[in-house]
Amino acid sequence: MHSVSTDKRVSRVTYNIGGLLTEIVYPEQLLIPERLKSFKPFIDKTEEEITTGNAPRCKTAARIVMKEAETLNRQNSLSSPFLLSTFETESGVCSLYREEIPAYGGGTGNESNTGYLFITNHKDTEKENRSGIRVTMNRENKDVICEYKEQLSYANLVFSLWMIYAFGAIKSQTVPIHSSAVISDGKAVLFLGESGTGKSTQASFWMDKITGTIPLNDDSPVVTLSDRGEVYTCGSPWSGKGKIYINKKYPVAAFVRIEQHSGEEIVRMGKLEAFAALYPSFPPQFIKDEWFEDKACAMISEIIKAVPIYRLRCRAVPESAILAHSVIFENKD
């Protein structure tokens, strides 16, 4: 059995991202595997390996059914929505809502009863009605409905898949983190910070100055916490302008929060500072949701027990990379 299958009207593709499966069922004319080029390295082979007894079955982040819709108004899905957040994306504007939807859990009040909806529209208002996407999901993420108008925006779809994955993966202690990640000495170093603070620049210095260092992801690597408390990171289909799509998994050596400064210094943070350094890099779109925030905070607490978190205050100079590497890997602090 291959992970991409077709019949006369619909197709299915399954991706393995960070050890979690995301299955997409879609009208075959959308050509999802061909159009989502950054996802190609993550097409899942697990089903083939299971039939030969060579691999265990993976957990699922989401099962998504795509279908065309006549209208994408939020009123079609939620009767009394609560707005969690509104934010701009690279290609559009997104609004996230939450409501208790009895259809998801039979009105029992359990976790799966909580429904969520987000709508992504194109920044160009003339295209808004033709290229928008509406996603309805719940905390189980087993039956995610992704609706689109006749002119599907694949850029909006890529972002929508990031939203769905981030929400579905958190319950498995897995999450995409806003950072730039490199591999050095067989382990990952993830650079944190606000946009424009120099994460990608620091990563490039490591690749130029630290022998054997290679890139893993330049925007949203996936971080996962094992049952034994070990922290790993994986590449993902979401890598920003760097366009680095590597489907590999590495243990994490350190997280490094970058701050611009007139000199170069690196210090290991205490637990409270470390928590505050990691928290902003978790998906901010869902942080106002108590269920997601509780799981994110629990994961952060376990990460800072297992992996050192550093603050690197520096200029945009190669010497900062040499200093950081010596402290993280050679304990010259």
C-alpha cells in the first residue's frame, strides 16, 4: 500500500512530520502532492513498511478532508463564535474562533466537544471571496474539514496545514517552534528570537565558521518530547525564505535566544528566564486558548529540565558563532 492513493474522484496523501501522521483526503484535480512541493520529502512510507513488518504505526496529528464550498462565512459553522486571535500571514489574513460544538462530542462536555474554526483570506480584497480557506476542527483533530472556494490559494493552504498540525500535535508533546535550526556535532541548536533579531544570520555564521555544521530548518522546525523526557527536533515543510525541507530527526543540544548587542556574550538562563525565552516561540495563534496553553506550558517545563537555554547577546559578526559553539559544545563558558 502506498501513502498516495486515488479513485475516480478523490485522492489521499499521508505525510509524516515530526513522527506524526497528517492525512489529507482531497478532490483529485487539486493535485496536492504535486503542488505542495515543500511537503514531498515528508510523504509517509509507514503504511508500506507496516505491511512488511518493518515499522510501527505512528500517531496521527490530523486527518483532513478537503472540499469546495459555496461560501466561507464563519456563521455557517459556529452559531456564537469566540474570537481567539486575528493575525496576518505571509499571503493573507487569518481569524481564529472557538466554540463548544455538541456535534463533536455529543454534548458530553469532554475535550473533543470543543470546536475551532479559522478562516484565511487573501490580503487582496478582490481575491478574498475566491481564494479563502475555512477550517473546522476539534481537539481530537480526527475529522478536520478544510473548505475552499473555486480558486484555491496553495499559499493559504500551506499556512492552514501549519495551523492544523500545530494544534493537533501539541497533545503528543510535539510542536513547530519559530526558530532557525542547525546541526553541529550530530546535535541540533535552535536559535530563537523576534523577527529581525538575527536568527538566520547566526545560523549562517555557524555554517560558515563551524566545520561540519549544516542547516535543518529556517523558520519552523518541529520539536518533540519523548516519553523519557528527551528533546528532539525535526525538519518540516515550513521553512520560510530559507526553503530547507529536510526530513530528519536530531537530539537537541541547546536553544539560544538571540539579542542584538554591542558586544558578544552568552550565558545559560535560569528556569524562569528559560521559560520566558521559549514561550514566545510556541505558536502564538493558539496561546489564548487555555487547553493549548496548558499543554504548551507543560511541554516547556519539561524541555527546560532536559536541555540548556542560552541568551546570546551579540553583534552580527562571525565571532558570535564561534563563542556560542565553544560554550555549548566545549563548555568554555
